[in-house]
Amino acid sequence: MSTTLAALGAGAAALLEAEGRPALAELVRRARVEIVGPGETWSMGAREVTAHRVALAVPAEAFHALTSDPAALGAVRSAFARAMRSPDTELSEVHVELLLPVIDRAWAHAYRSAPTRDPGAERPSPEAVLAGAAALLRATGDPLGAAILEHSHLSVAEVASAGTPLTRVVVYLTPQDRARTWHAPALEERLRRAVHDAVRRAQEEAVVELAVLPA
């Protein structure tokens, strides 16, 4: 992470600390802060500003803490909005990404002095996505779901779309594990959601399906 992005994260963390939210401040300090895309031009009265989308790449425990608590995510978003506000700049949105354990990174773009990532950069391997999804399930107290994903397989494909880019993901389970999901809809939903959160990138959507591992 560049010095520019580290300073932005430190500024947002300092604001959270000043508000009496030390746990959130520490979470932001440990996050990888990235700026996604070149920014959008907004007209705000007499001002014209560039609005930037921030991506926070965090490990499974922090991801669960933010995505399961709208108030916590709102406080983090507010801190970044204040840290980025100037006569020329504003915050567009804060997007939380799961930091995948195998490759220890997520995707984003950087702005101006920050390093820029090629939009066509290679995706993580299916193994990395499954490892991230399994770690997320463990963080939510679901060891069964994590174990199922650890011996499953993944197929990822881009789907042609005129609107928001779409990724189709198929998780292939053993016959025994797929049968479990038939009798436990909540388990199936947890598997889908964990893989969705692990594979999804900013500015795109993902559809996750379950299937039986071919013989």
C-alpha cells in the first residue's frame, strides 16, 4: 500500500479514535486501503468535485464485523468521507472486500499518486477464493460450511452483460455435501453468500450456484 493510501487510512482511523471507537479505528489501521477507478465528476452547488470510491481489503473477522453491522460500516464510511472532503474531492462510496488468505490481496484501482492496478488483472485462483470463503465461514462460527468448501471445487466465468459486469460462479460439491444442502437450505445459503463475498469485486456483480462434483 502506498504512502498516500496509508495516510488516508490513518486519517480515517484517527477520526474514529477521536469519536471513541477504538475497535473500528484499529480495524481501519489494519485494512488495505485502495481507491477504485479514476473518480466521478459531481456537481455540488457551485462546486465541481471528483468523488472517489474507496475499497477496504480486510481479513475474514473484520469483514464479518463490518458487513454484519450497518452502524459500524456507516461510521467507517463517515470517517473516510470527512478525511477525503476538500474543495475538489469527496467520497463516493466505501466498498468492503475480503482479503483472500492464499494471495493476501484484493482488487482495486488507485488514483493520481497512488499505484494503479490494471482493470484486466488476473483473478485469484479458485483455490484462493474457496480459502477466503472458508475463512469467512469460520469467522461466523460455521465450521461445517468451511469444511465443505475446503474439499469442493470452483468454476468462474465472465458473463456478457450490457450493464454491470457479471461473473458466474459454480461451486462443485461432493454428492454427500450437496445432499446435505438439500435438507438444510440455511447451509446452502451460507455457502453461496460466503463464496459470493470472496469472489465479488467492486463495480461488478456475481451469481453463485451449487452443483454436484462430476464423477
